[in-house]
Amino acid sequence: MKKLTNWWVALFLSLSASAAVAGDYMEGAEYLRLAKPQPTSVAEKVEVVELFWYSCPHCFYLEPNISKWLENKPDDVEFLRLPAVLGKGWELLGKAYFTAELLGVVDKIHVPLFEAIHVKKQKFREVAAIEDFFVSHGVDRKDFKNTFHSFAVAIKINNAKLMTRRYAISGVPTLIVNGKFSTSASIAGSNEDVIKVVDFLIEQERGADDAQAQSAVVQP
């Protein structure tokens, strides 16, 4: 009986805390619920997925906010970048990201590639231009070729196409929280606000997990 009482107290406090914060952000306003929840990569963590495209100026402007947020990202949050594929023309730069990921050089390539496109106004319409860019940032040319044209990159870009459809996004950047909710600066209000909405949703998902764990404890 004591366990059951403690569970109700914990659930009440969790819901009360969520309700207090929920007044700041509302479903249908600053964030949306996905029509169908999607699987996440790590069950024991809250997953945040950033869908982006290197040629998108809004993605470029959001990047500093993402980078700052990542500096203090909680350990129970899993962050993933996913190049969105909303058309055939999006695939080339999506493959560039996955190539950097597989080569372990995202830190060398990700922000510089954004800057090359949006600050230096470089064009990346062919593989050769991307190859030269990687090489100029310390990647071996042969390693780039072997990875960019690999089966692993082909699988990743096909998965990116699939998840872009499943998340049912209409533009980028979009942030998906725990496979259930989407938000963006356009509906949250600003790049600063979208990070706050993501934090709110993370806390909301933590509360849901805690309530579920408490419920499991009192099951016969």
C-alpha cells in the first residue's frame, strides 16, 4: 500500500511540474505531434533529431544555437543529425554529411561546409567539388572516393529519404523529439526559442518515462 501511495505522489508531482511548464508551450502552437510516432535509436535516452540541408540558410543560422546547446547536452539525451531529402537535388550534400560521419571528420567538415556555401558562396553541384573540399580539410582523396561511393553511404541516404517521409516534414531545419514531436524556429518563434521548446519537450518526455517506470514498480 505504501508503494502504491508513493507512486501516486510521484505521479502527481510529475504531472504538476509538467503542467506548470506546459503553460509556456502548447501542442499545435510551438510544437506539433507526429501523426505516427517513429522509432528512436536508443530506448533508454530521449532522442533529438535535427533534420537539415547544407544549402538551407535557416539551417546555417540555427547551427550556432545547436552547437551551443550541445556543449551542455544532458547525458540522457541522444542527439542525431539527419540530412533531409526532400528532392533529388538534396541527395548530393546529404551524402557529403554521411561521408564525413563515416570518416569521423564531422567536426572538420560540418560547420566549414555551411560557411563555404553561405559565407563564401561556393557551389557544390558535383561530387568533384565536394571531393576537393574534403581534401582541402585534410581528408585523403582515396578515402573520400571509397567512402562517398560506398554501400554504407547508399544505405544511409536511403534511410534519410525514408525518415524524411516518416517525419512528414515540409521544410528544414526541423527538430524531432523522441520520435513524437516536431518543432522549428518558424513555429517556435526564433532560433533561441526553438531550443527552449526542445528542452521543454525533453523534460516532458523524462516525466513520461518516470511515470511509466513508477507504474511498472507497482505491477503485481
